[in-house]
Amino acid sequence: MSTADSVIDKARELQRLHSDPELLVVVNVWDAITATTVANTPGTRALATASHGIAASRGYPDGEVIPRDEMIAEVGLIARQTELPVTADLEAGYGDPGGTIARAIDVGVVGANLEDQLRPLSESVKAVEAAVAAAESAGVPFALNARTDAWLRGGGRDPLEILDDAITRGRAYLEAGATSFFCPGRLDEDTIRALVDALGERKVNVIGVPGMPGTRRLGELGVARVSFGPWSQNVALTALAQLAEDAYAGGGLPEGTRKLN
């Protein structure tokens, strides 16, 4: 099988996983070893990168501060670690969403998050259209996960106003060709249900943060996918900090530690 055929097959599989009746759970990774560890964990069906995690591992703050070349190189390295489909967090596309998606496809990535940063709707729709056009030009059925920052940047707005804005944006992004609509934030069940009712089952993606429903319940609510963003890295860093604390206090490695590399 050629490399191009392999990329297309992975893209088709990622599309299928988003529409499948079973919730797609992706645990975000940020480098080669985390990609290998998660890919080798039973139950893993796809990998997702976390822009925050990749930036932090390279000494950058989040928010497109890391140069695009470094981000593309890292997501390409991650894609090479596995035969599973990989979707990448590419933030807002670095000012060139079409070009950024094209470069991601070139390194083997078959899906991506693209955030709107609450820019004007017309501008955000154009970004989605540019990303979709780049994938179509490459001949890849790319899984574009159009993200709204309605809740993350909502400030003091009324919750119903935020929800209405998100639904408007979700409809526009899906009509522009996005595969799914990503709503990061700590959402309650009523909000998730309202999003799914408005946009359709297996069209809404959420992030697992403290206080969110568990994966089983999210699947019951009709969510397509749940990811964990920077929280998977926080879990790993918490374990590392606890090792240091225990060792400094006279202890050692915790029982049950596995050798995974």
C-alpha cells in the first residue's frame, strides 16, 4: 500500500469513528513516547495531540507561540509512531488554516482541531472553508473538528447567550464542511443535551475536565468524541511531582509502577 493510500484509509477510519454509535475517546499525547504508550493501550482507536502539551514540552506557552514548523514536525513525529489515525490540535491555523492543514496532511495527520478564538462568524467560517478546501485538494477525507471558544472566552455573558452563539457557530461550521463541532469548557448535561439536540447526534465533541460527566454518560448523551487536552499531561506531571515529593520525604517508586518504555 502506498503512503497516500495509507493516509486516505486512516482518514476514512477517523471519519467513521466520529459517526460511529460508540463514543470516540481520545487521550491526548504530546511526543513520541506518549504517543506510543497510548497507542499500545488496549481500547485505543485513534490518537489526538494537544497543542498546549506540545508547546509546554518545548518550552513555549500555549496560543500559537510555538513556531508552526515545530508544531508540524512534532505532530508528524507522533503520526509516525502508530498505524492508528492521528488528529492534531492546530490551534487557529497560524494565520493560514488552509496551508496549515495541507502541511499536516503531508506529515500523515488525518484530522485536526481548528479554533475560532471567538472571531467574527464570517471570518471563522472562511477559516473552516479554507481548511476543508485544502483537504479536498489533497484528496483526503480529513476529519475537521471546528472548535468554538464560546465558553472559554465567554467572560460574563449570560449562559443562554453563550449557548445560542455556540449553536449558531456550530451550524455554520458544519455547513461549511467541518466533520464535527468542538465545545471545550466545563459543560453540564443540560448544555450538552441542548447542543446535541440542535446540531445532531455524533456531531458535538467535548473535553473531559474536572466536573464533566464520565465517558459512559457522554456517549449516552449523543456526544461524538471526548478528548482531554492538557489534562492528560497534567495527570502525567502530577505523578512525576508526587514521585519527587515521596522520594524527598524518604520514600521511593510507588507500588504498581509499570515499565512502559
